[in-house]
Amino acid sequence: MRRLLDFPRRLRRANGLPLLKNPRYQPFRGLSIAILAIVSAPALAGAVDPAGLATSRTDLTPKDQARVIAVTRPTADFSKPEAFETMQGGAGTSRKQVDRDAFSQPSENITFEEESNFKLGNALFRKNWVSSPSSTQASDGLGPLFNERACQNCHLKDGRGRPPSADSRTTSMLLRLARDASTAEEKAEIAGHKVLNFPDPVYGTQLQELAVPGLKGEGRMRVDYGDEKVALGDGTVVSLRKPSYAIDGLGYGPLDPHTTVSPRLTPPMIGLGLIEQIAPADILAHADPDDRDGDGISGKPNIVRDVSSDELTLGRFGWKAQTASIRRQAAEAFDGDIGISTPEEPNHWGDCTTAEKACLAMPNGVQKRLGTVEAPSPVMDLVTFYSQNLAVPARRDVGDPAVLAGKKLFYDMGCISCHTPKFVTMRGAPNKAQAFQLVWPYSDFLLHDMGPGLADGQVVGEATGREWRTPPLWGVGLTQTVNGNSFFLHDGRARTLTEAILWHGGEGQKARDRFAATDAADRNALIKFLESL
């Protein structure tokens, strides 16, 4: 684990205090817990001055700090599972039978009343919106341009999307459209974190393939794959899919020549509420944008502006860590993917631009008796609660010798330099279900240069065209079970976990090369470990 100051390292080497024991699986309920995270402002050169962000935890006693440093220290003992390792989502971990609904379970530590809100949120998440005007009252307002009619149709079974194929539509993968700043004024907006980038002047922020009756869609994504052979150290040859993207049938003229196109696969929904409650200081503690420790890993935060408060904050959601909260993520999805206005994004015509006059002439779905937007605050409250409380499934086979051997290889190869194993969530989480939880996301939630092979060329706030947020790995082993396929990385090009690892470049190159150089038995063990998550 990287740290920018020596003091936390010394504390980590000290003997930690034992955790309180609990006969059940909630070791931190009632226990003061958090992570000591110390980082100097100059160390975040290249990001904004973090003076307005918390770079240390102030709500902890020295005793709390020492205990939590001990419990989050990377293990050096791979002879047996770690304490509470099975419960990778803390006390809310789902221990239901593993099946296609494994990602759709509520956190096990929410109250009975909250479970009712979860079910209502689930119903709204699955709700199909319709075009206006309609007789359905409170369900119209779709589009006019859109990618899907319901949240669930993109987040299939609350899991991972899939790239388009000859026999499927692209509802769970979309193309982001953006261009860099081209004038002094635009550059100032980027530098001041007023915007993340600039949309295409005609097609907006993303390609919307579908439209309401009487309007045509913007075009259709096309992906073509080339074949790239990779020889491993033991002579095994792996075939990688190298995608190229185009848009067929552009409905409103050409794209701006400066517009970049970035494919984005919908990610799993599990554990989002826990990620939201990891202290910013604990994420910033792993940042080393100038690689001062010389390990070749230079993760950096994506500092974004909170639209509602106008304050700078830490982005932690999305493929480029461009979104700070689940509610904001939901509002942007309603706006861009479905074309539904919310209090956070009160645009009744979604991503329609001034160049798409026919779109702007369409009726909207606002019902005055329900409010001034198509999805008013009660809808957003329930969808946000649902998204915050989708449980992480329990780990499987944690004591299997092959899994333990693969875990050791994962650590030894340096994978945890980006895929940080453990955090403890904030003491002051608004919902007690997410408070004081030891969680195992295997992510640092920072941006990393992943090399030219994965580069999309699209700048998003602090993220360059080669940088991606480290995705959490919990649940990765259940992708096939939940979604019936195994497509990984931001565009689903990897069909197996092995392919996903072999696509790592840039800061992930060393770990990737170590994986490629080892023999089949070790590679299989590492994959078995990942499949247990």
C-alpha cells in the first residue's frame, strides 16, 4: 500500500489492537472505526489544491486510528482467510443463494421500514417511461431522444452491460461524445472545474440511438473487432479483441471534427452506498500523482464541482471518476439515458441540443400536480436509496488453497497498488447501514494511466484520455451467473478475466507482465481468486 508520509507506515508496522468479537458478522456495530489517512497538499500537484477537501480524519481517537490501520493493513499471511473476509460488503453483505438475482438483494442490515423503500425504489428502477402525452400519468416524459426506457434495461439484473453484437441492441453500452476546450474561455471553464469537457454541438454528450414516435434517433453505434495475439511466458497464446468504433446513420449531420467518441459499458450497481461513504481522506491517502515513491503507480483523484453546492469535491463514480454522489449519477442517467428531468437536472428534453429543433418541439411529461419536473424529488429519493443499498454478495471459497495461492499472487504481482483491498466507511454516514463497515472493494477509486491500448482520447475533468478509475472488483466472479456473459473493461472488449489483465498497460504494465510471465498453474490460481470475489 502506498503512503505519502512515513508516519502511517510506522503505525502499520505496529501491532494493531484486536477487533471486538461479535458472535454474528457485524464486528463494527457500535465501534468507533475509520482509517487514518494523512496526505500533504503539495503531494496532490496536478490536482486542485485540496484545501477545501478533508485530507485527514479528525473524528478519530489515536486508539481508533491504530486499530483501523491494523485491520486495513494488507495481509502477509496467505495460509488462511482473513477475519471477516467473506463479508466483503460489511454487515450488509448478502448471503442469499447465488443465482441470477445475486446483485439485486438489499443490504442485510437495513431496517424493515427501509426495506419497503428499497422495494419501491426497485419498482421505479424497473419502470418503463413512455412518450408524452400519454394516459399513464406520471410515467410520461420519455426522451424525446434516449438510449433506454428504464434504468434496469441498461443495468441488466443490476449488473454489467454488454457490447453490441449482431443479434443484440446496444442498450447497455453507449458512446460518450465530448471535445476538449478550444478557446481561452473554455480552457478557463475547465481549469475552474465549471465543466468536465464540452459536448458535440449537434449530438450533445452522448449518442442516443432511440427516439419517440415522430422523431428519428441520432444514429447507431457500430463496433468492429480485430484480433491481437499475445504469447505468454509458457507459450500459451491468447487472442485479444481490439475494437474500433463508428456511428452508422447519423441523423442530424456529421459530428464535429474535434469530437471524441468513448464507449462506456454499464457497470454493476452493487456496493455503491458503501463506496459513497469511504472518507475522501482515505482515498486521497493513496494518491501519488507525481510518483514520488518511484513505484511506477501515480494514481490521482478527479476533483469535480458539486453542482448543488458549487463546492469542489472528490469524484468517485463513473469510468473516469467524474461523479461525486449516487444521487448525481442517477440524475445524469435520467437526463442523458432516458430523457427524464429531475430537480438536479431540470431539462425536460434531456440531451437534445439547440441544433435538434424537432426534438425541442416535442411535448414534455411534466405533471403540474406532481411538481415542476418529470421525476420529482420523491422519485429521486427512492431510486437513490435503492442504488445505495444493493448488497455486495458474500465471498465464496475464501479458504480454498487455490484461492489463497491466487490471492498471494495478486498481492505479490503488485495488483493491490491500484486495487486497494480494504477500507472502513465513515463514522457519520447518513444511513447506519453504511456506517463503520469494513469493506473489501479492491479499488483505490483513483485515476490511473492504463496505456495506449485502453486509451479513448477523451478528457473528463482531471482525467486524461489515457486514464481510468480503478473499478471495484467485488462481485466480478459472479458476472457470468448474473448476466450470462463475461465482458470486462470499460467497453467490454475482454471476454475473460485473463484478457482483461492482459489489456493492462501504463501503470498496470508491470503487474500485467508478471502475470503473463508466470505459468498456467499460477495464472489459473490468480483467476480463481478473482472468481471468488
